Amino acid sequence: MSGLGGTGVVLVESPEHSVRATGLVPDPEGRVVVVTGDAQHREIYEALSLYTFGDYREMIAATEWLSTRQSTL
């Protein structure tokens, strides 16, 4: 959704293996969300994570993106 900082979303198929393999370190500020899922649905996972865990600006952007996607179904 945005590459300008904010909340980071990491999508992995197996969190135990992938998080260790990528060297993801603890996130004391709580700005990284690790989501287990299929890469085919990356955009949906990212939008839902930003809606749930992001700041106000990220939540509004995610809401708009999700609404647009919903209207195309």
C-alpha cells in the first residue's frame, strides 16, 4: 500500500521457518506484523493488517482500498 514507513507487513507461509530465515528481529515499537498466508493473497493480507494494526492514515487507506476491491466483485 505504501513504501513510506509506517506499519510493515511480512507475509510468510511458515512463520517459524521464514522469520528465522529472513533474520527478522524483535520489534519493540510494534511496527511489524507477521501474517501467515499464501502469497497469492498478499494485497488482501496487507490491507487487513494495516486496517487492524496501522495508524489512522493507514487504516483510512486500507479502508478505501478494500472498498474499491469489494465494489469490483
